[in-house]
Amino acid sequence: MSHIIDAPQNASGRKLGQEEEDRALAGRGRLFGKTVLVTGAGRGIGEAIARKCAFEGAQVALCDLDRHAVQQAAEALREQGKLAAAFTVNVADGESVAALIHSVKSYFGPIDALVNNAGIVQDAQLKNMSDDQWDKVIAVNLTGVYRCTRAVVDTMLEQGSGSIITMSSVVGLYGNFGQTNYAATKAGVIGMTKTWAKELGRKGIRANAVCPGFIATPILNSMPQKVLDAITKEVPMGRLGRPEEIANVVAFLASDEASYVNGAVIEVSGGVTL
Ligand SMILES: NC(=O)c1ccc[n+]([C@@H]2O[C@H](COP(=O)([O-])OP(=O)(O)OC[C@H]3O[C@@H](n4cnc5c(N)ncnc54)[C@H](O)[C@@H]3O)[C@@H](O)[C@H]2O)c1
């Protein structure tokens, strides 16, 4: 089951208190008044996306399997005067996702942007990959994206607006050693994104995918250091990316500045694929 775990009374509903409204208007960000739901927001890229969107004036629903992490991330934002609430969810579980969307809508109202960010790796070369490794990665990275988007599409259709942003990867474009399962999911979400761009574009809903290169987050912990060093050497910018560098692009896609960006697959990789 998914449920809200951290919801201060003064942030409920879309209507801001006078003090919060004054503060938001003073530094009115480009996501002012919008509600952004971010999955996998407990750490890494998702946490950076939630922070960036909150600092751009959005009300942010931080959602994660890791209850403690997401609670801390939301609390840190609220301490800085931002509108944020934490929710637990397992994106691979349909009931959990349905309960999440219900909770977020009850708390914040309509959802303006969905950021499908939660993702996992279970690496092995094809000859060693188990069905369990395959199934787990498909369940979170592919089915999870489908479930979350399916669960918000009705509300976005009712609103006649919305932005769906899905975290793919350069691995979804070019493959990667030891990542049959992960590459399949990251290529798969690009196919879904382009389909949604075609199905929903006329209804005012945009769907786009972001393909990060190699970004310094805990997800890379499973990679041997010598592999990471070799990858870093291949990046024309000579370094790994920072989560904030992905968050900046996601915030743009969530905003009205991206009003004609639909079906795009945006690589943010320091040029690693050149
Ligand atoms: N870091 C990179 O180099 C990189 C590169 C390309 C793409 N990506 C993608 O970006 C996204 C974020 O990656 P990251 O590096 O921040 O990863 P991370 O492992 O640091 O964080 C992932 C978050 O997702 C949460 N999560 C995992 N399974 C979940 C589930 N079933 N339901 C809800 N939440 C769940 C985790 O608890 C964690 O907080 C992923 O989709 C990843 O595939 C990352």
C-alpha cells in the first residue's frame, strides 16, 4: 500500500497560505503553482529533481520505496520553505501506484508533471543473467513507468494539460556490457514516450524522455571503479555528471517554457556517446 507519510497541515491543497504565496511570488519560479510528482525521489537524480522543481516554485510530491530517505528529502525541502510532501510507493505494484496517485491528488490537487525516475540495476552478462534479474528490472523500470503514467493520464486528460518526463539512459540508445535487462527497459520507455507523445499531444499533454550518461549517484556503486574510470576517460567533458545537471533539464521539460517539446529524447551525457 502507498500512503502519505509526511504532510504538514499548512501545505495541504493547491491554495497557498498568504505567507507562502508572498514568498513564492517574490522569487516566482518557472514551476510556480504546478504540482510535480517525482518517483525515486529519496536520493540521487530523483532527489535532485525534486529539489530543483521545489526551488522553481512547484509543490513537489516526493515518492520512493525507501520511506526513511524520502521523508528526510521532503523534510529538508520544507526546512528551506519549500512545498514538499513525502509518499511511499512501490512503482512495480499496481495497487501501491493507484493508492499513491489518490493520495497525491487528495493532498495537492491536480498533477501537472509526472517524473518517472525510479529505476534499478541488476547487472550480469547475458550468459549469466537469471530470470529473477530480468523480471525485477522489467517490473520497476518498464512496468513501473507504464503503471505510474497510466495512473495519472486520466487526471491529465481531464485537466487538458500535463507533462510526462521519463528517465531513460544512454544505455537505452546504445546498449551496455552486462545490461541486457536494463537496456531493454531504457529502450522500452523511449518507445512508450514516443507513443504517448502521439496519443496525447493533441490533448495538451507532452511526453519526453531524458537519457543521462553516467551520473555520480549510488546506482553506480555496483560498477567496479576501474570500469568507472574507463568510462570517465571516454566522456569528452572528462568527468561524470552531477544529478543537478539532469534535474535542470527535467525542470525545463516540466515547465511551460517547453510548451512545444513533445516526443523528444534528450541526451544529457557530457557527450559520452560521440
Ligand atoms: N546514475 C546514472 O548514471 C544514471 C544514468 C542513466 C539513467 N539513470 C536513471 O536515472 C534514474 C535515477 O537513477 P539514480 O542514479 O538516481 O539511482 P539511485 O539508485 O541513486 O536512486 C533510485 C531511487 O529509486 C528508488 N526506487 C527503486 N526502486 C523503486 C520502486 N520499486 N518504487 C519506488 N522507488 C524505487 C530507490 O529507493 C532510490 O531512492 C533511474 O531510472 C536510472 O536508471 C541513472
